[in-house]
Amino acid sequence: MFIEKIDKEIILKPLQVVIGIVERKQTLPILSNVLIENQDGKIRFTTTDLEIQITTTIDTGVAKRQSAAFTVGGKKFQEILRVLPDQSKITIDTKENKAQIKTNKSRFSLQTLPAQDFPKLNSQLENAKKIVLAQKELKNLLLSVQYAMAQQDVRYYLNGVLLIVDGNKLKAVATDGHRLAYNAGDIEGHYEKQEIILPRKAVTELSKLLADSDESVELEFSQQQVKANFSGITLITKVIEGKFPDYERVIPKYDNHLNMERTVMQQALQRAAILSNEKFRGVRFVLTEKNLSIISSNSEQEEAQEEIETDYHGEALDIGFNVNYLMDGLNNISSSTATFSFGDPNSSILMTTPENQEFRYVVMPMRI
């Protein structure tokens, strides 16, 4: 007997932690499976896609005389547990190449693959740097930039987040070539500068799994891998090789500033976006003394215009942007105020916040 009469929630919770990187259809069938190992009363769950590996362990308090392990289809196993009635007690037994899952009234038989065939990632953390910070700090850092990552760009080094350990700072940068987000936070200790590019999938999983708490997360960096340890979870990921763009050259310094209430700007952009071109999503900012007009139009000659009184005293400007990009920036800051800084009509817009002096979000202009 692999597991006997255990509350389904005890198994479901750790399974949900590791299942995010599992795809139903894989070139290697075993990559759709979760590796489940029972040893000394501890059950360890592991998944991988050959780039990332996530492991978490639970203590059942019931010591097994003999260790055992098997792999089973992760998504199917999760769905079965999810739809079982609350407080269900489950028993899992493995025979030949099947896992039998039983409750009082339900029986399921799932195909298994041998545990020894499961492709665990080899550690490549020789001479790794190690830093420790609060989980909420790393989570907030990643959330504040990850929306600017590229998706399946041929410039593979853009499909992730650049992490930089430098002195007593941990910096994060993401760009898709049309916009760039930068943020930084303090860390204890003082480190030589090191840069690595964390893949998109690893960034997404970490953002999801990290808690909004002061509990610590330990990060280990090498040139090949990053390992994150927190709350009984270990995530190991390969890093993206390649040269990330020089982000410091992209972040401008401007003299024309516009301070806006975040919600006022969000709501005005939401309304203007309704009649923007569905493909290009462009809106025009027409800035004059103490006034901002946000104008959108589409191929059906429909038009929306929003007027906002402002504190703007710079030179008049007429400049276009992708409304989705502006919304992404506003949706991912907690500050009640956002500061927009402008150059000329052909220059990017810079968004900052008074509350976080480190945060920078740059959006390239577009012709409308």
C-alpha cells in the first residue's frame, strides 16, 4: 500500500504547487507525469519540463517500512482529487503499471511509468551565489516587471526577466522591445555584480508560488541554473543564455512631468480603449497647459475622447501609444499616483511612482 486513508486535501495541496509546469501533451510522455516518492513517512512530489523542476514535500506522520515511488499523469490525478467530495479519505496502491486510487465510493485506475525513468535535473550550482530575502519582496519585484517580458520572441533572451545581484541590490528588468520595466530592492550583504536571465515560465511559477509574507526565500545563482528554496518548495530552473539589451540606455531622463491619480488615468484609458483599433490598440495623448486629451479611433471612423484637467506646464505634445502597454504599467503599481515624463513627440514615455524611487516603466511611441 503506497498511501492509506489520507485526507485528499493533504495530497491535493502539494500537487497544485508542482503542477503548473506540466503540459498534458509532451514529446516525452513521462514529462506529463508527477513523480511521487514515499520515504520515512514523507511524500515528495516532483515535476519537470527539462528546463524547470519543482519539488515539494509533505510529512504524513505515518512512517513506511519500505520506500516506494511511481509517476502518474499529473493533470488527471489533480482533476480526480479536485472533484472528490470534501473530507474524502483516499488510498493509493500501485500494482504493475497502474495506480489504484480508492475512496469509499469511487475507484480510479491510472497508468503509471517507472520512477527510475523520471528525468530529474542535474545540479549545476557550483560556485553559486546565495542571497536571502523576504518572499513578498521577491514576489513584488517580479510582478512589477514581468508583464513586459516578450512571448516566444526569436530574440530568446527577451523571453524572461533579467535578474542582477549588485552590491546590496537585487534588480529586475523585462522588455519585449516595445516597452521596458525596471525595479530594484535592497538585500542583506554585499555582492559582486552578477546577471542571469530567468525564463518566462520560471518567473510565472515563482510569482504564483511565493507568499505575500516575510518568510524567507533563498536564491542560489550560477551561470547555468537558479535554485529557489521557500516554504518547503524547491524550484530549479535553467537560465537563458544570451546578452540582454543595455537597459540603462533605454531609460530616459526628461524635464516634462505629468502627475496623475492612477485610477483616474486607468478609467480614462479603459474608456478610450473601447474605440481604439483592435489590432494596433493606439491612443493619442494631446497635452496642453493644464489639460490632457486622450483620443482613440478605429477603422469604422468611430472616435472616443477623454478630457482630464492636469498640473502639466510643459510644452504642448501630441504623441501616440499602445493603450494596453500603458494599462499594464498602471495595473501593476500599488501607488495611488503615477508620474508620466515626456520628451518630444518621437520619444518614449517614462512612468514612475513617488512611493517607489526605483521603479521605471518605459513605453515606445507609435504613429497613429
